Amino acid sequence: MRISIVGPGALGLLLYARLRKTAVCVELVDYKKVRIKRLSCDGIMLNDSQGKKSSLSVQAGLLPHSPRLIISAVKAGDIKKSFARIRKFIGGSYLLPLQNGMGWEKIYGRFFPESRIIRGLMMRGAALLGENSVRESGRGEIFMNLMKETPEGSSVLRRTAALLRSAGFPVKIRKDMDKLIWQKLVLNSALNPVASLSGLSNGKAYENRRLRRIMILAGREALDVAEKEGVKLTFSVEKLLEKVCSSTYNNINSMLQDLRAGRKTEIEFLNGYLLRIARRRGVSLPVSESLYRLVKTLENRNI
């Protein structure tokens, strides 16, 4: 099965490197000719979670070449632009999006029917060390399932899961994707902005008593929004944050990576998404709104 990975950021490079090591037919798709040329010439350096380094050659191009599966590793705010550019080359491909947050599903609906979308969640961190170098953080799973089940889609789903498992990703096909996506939204909306605004890794931010308290309050606000939307989540925010921050102690989350690089973050699809629901339902989210405004201020200063 031929796979195209759209977006050569930290997650895209990690996915490519691990799949490339298994001899899967995989390519990177990027809109920057200069970056494509450098990646093709220099290859990728993978620093995996066990401390091992691997150098891998890269097949990269401006457009996908008849893939059966497209894995989207672009930032949520870049989905529309990225997929409008390659629309004519999507064909009958299936899509596996691995974005943080919520609210981007409708954007993909402009390019793929529901029957060809595999909803996915990546629970493993990655950080760019350079344009062609990536460091893996943790050993988290990938959760996935079809948005709309069909016999053909079920076959593609099983093959996708098998390929990712062979590349070293524990994959679980789950029926409760809605709850899992909300759970990750709660986590990311609480952890990412606080760690980013403090400039600290996940673990170091969590160790700070005051920062930890802000995370917990933001997480509880997100839980309240989920309940208003009819999603019953029973986990403890405190225990989830402790578990994740411990397993990704040294990880610099993607929002902080974006702020340091002067890029737009995914705050609109995290705390921004929660705030839009809260306004519609007449609910106040003082902590989440403060975090949202502070991150937007830094974004606007950088861009």
C-alpha cells in the first residue's frame, strides 16, 4: 500500500522515518521546493525514544503519486491550503488525519467523503531538532477507526493498522473515538498553553505548583464543555495530566515549538474551539479564555 505523508514537520518526519525503516512505499509531500530538495539530498535523522539514531533516505515531492492512504500531519490551520493544492491528486485515497484539537473535521469534508476518512489520534510526541532531524518522545499509541464504515474501508483500516504496528506504533482500533478525541482535547487545552506560556517542557511545567493548578482548572473547564455537548467523560483531570506529563517529561509540546519558530499555533482548534461552544451555550471559561488570549498575543507578536 502506497502512503503519502502531507507535512514534513516533527510528526510527519517521525511517521515517515518509522515507516521508511519497514520498507513501506512511503513519500513526503511538501509545498516548499527548497525543503524537498534538502530532504531528498540529506535524508532524515531519527532520534527514537530509546536513544538510538537512524539516518534514512527520503522520497519527497510537491504532489502525491497515487497513494492508497494519505496521512495528514499538517497543522490544523493549514489543512485547507495544503489539501486545496493537491486536490486533483487525491483520487480515491483514504485519509488518516492526526491533528490536535477539534473543529477541523468539516475542512477535510471538502476533500474526502466520510467513507474514506479514518479518524486518528496520535499519543506520542515529536520535536524537530533541525529541518531534517526529529526526536521521538514517549511510546504512546495511535487510536483509530473509520468515520463511516464500509467493507472496503474496513480492509484499508486493518492494513493501515498493520503497517503502523510494523513501524513500531502500538495501534488500537476503537469504537469510542468521540470520547478519546474529547479526552485529548481536554488534555491539550490544559497542558499545551500553560507549558508554552511558561516556556517549559511538559514535566517541568507540571512540577510547578502554580502552573499545575492552572492546568487542572483549565482541564475541568473543558470537561464541563464536553458534558454540555453530551459527552460523558469519567477520567480524573489530575491523574491524566500527571500520567502524560510524567511519560513526556522532557517533551517540548507542539504549541511551544510553534511559538519559538514564529508559526501560528493550534490554539484556535483547542481552547478556541472550547470557547466557541461555551459562548453558544452561555457558559463562562475564565481560565481557558485567559490562556487563549495570552497565546494569541504571542502569536500576533511573532507573525
